[in-house]
Amino acid sequence: MKPAPFTTITSVAAPLPEAQVDTDVIFPARFLLQLEKEGLGRHLFHERRADGNFVLDLEPWNKAQILVTGPDFGTGSSREQAVWALADFGIRCVIGCSFGEIFFANCFRNGILPIIVSESEYQQLLHAAQDGQRMKVDLPAERIRFTDASEITFAVEPHRKRALMEGLDEIGVMLADDEADITAFEKAHRAARPWLFLSETQWAHFDDLPDQDDA
């Protein structure tokens, strides 16, 4: 499933200030046999949501597209399903002071913007999230704007920013950057080895020809 392009989102932010929430908490291991991205959101934070009192099940945060997380969010195993589940649930942006390294990279690959902020900025974001305030994440401008007109700036590497804004995964970026070279290679490959590109009808024609030994 191709990521949706990311430019700006305006949403309340769900506060989850707990430290070191690992990928097994985000997406429990027993659901790893489900390999499709769609539908994984129902297992997001499965154990935490069992009693219906988890922040993402409560108003107004049950419609949040932004998650304000505690330090070292997404540590543990490298399971990409943790990010798939967040995306399927509707989370487009996670903000915190630090993230698991692989989780951080996986977010960019799947259309989620992870933002690293300072401790003071984090406290501002957390208070706004706990109060149910809406905030605007503006990726082109690299700013988070609050309802009182204050803002926080952040930085994203240019190639990752472009991929998010254009809705490209890693393969999509390669195809976009190297389309001319890929097309030229395929054309030359087809010319040099035309038999690899015969249709079933053409192969059937060769199968119907008599063997030389029978001639």
C-alpha cells in the first residue's frame, strides 16, 4: 500500500508520555503472522486498549493523527508492523525527544513523520496534547503551530522530506529518480534477448513446430 502524501495535518495530539514504549507494546508479537498492512490498526497497543481506557480510545484523542510520545519510543525489535499499525490507525506524525533508531527510519518508509524536539519543546507539546488542543504540523515549512500562534520548528533531511511530501516509499523514490535509466536498460535488454519477452501465444507457436529429428 503506497503511503499517502504528507504536507500539513491539523489535529489534536494524543499524549503518551511513558518512556521506552517498545515495538512489542505497540504491536504485540502474536499478531506478526498478519502480513498485510491494512487492518493492523485494530491490534495497535492491543494490551493497553483492553479495558477501553487507553488514550487513543478516549475523546478527543480517538481521532488524533498526532502522537506525542515519551523518550525512546519504538525501541526493541525492528518489526515494521508497529509502524504499519500506527499508520493504519490514522497516526501520521509522532513527536518526542528520542526514538528507537530502526523505528524512526521505518516511519519515513511508511508515510509517518517522526519529529525530534528538545525537552522544553516536548513539555509544551505534551501540555497542549493533554489539554486537547489542536496543532498544525506543516512539513513544507518544518513548523508545528499552536492555537495561540506560537510555533516550534523542526528539521527533516531533504530526501526524506521529499519522499513524505510525494507519498513515495523507498522503491518509489528509486523509480522516480532513475526512471530514464530503468527504461533504457529494459529497452536494451529486450533488444538483446527478445525470446525472454515472447507471449504465451508466440511460445505456443514454437511448441507446435515439428522437431528436427521428426523432419
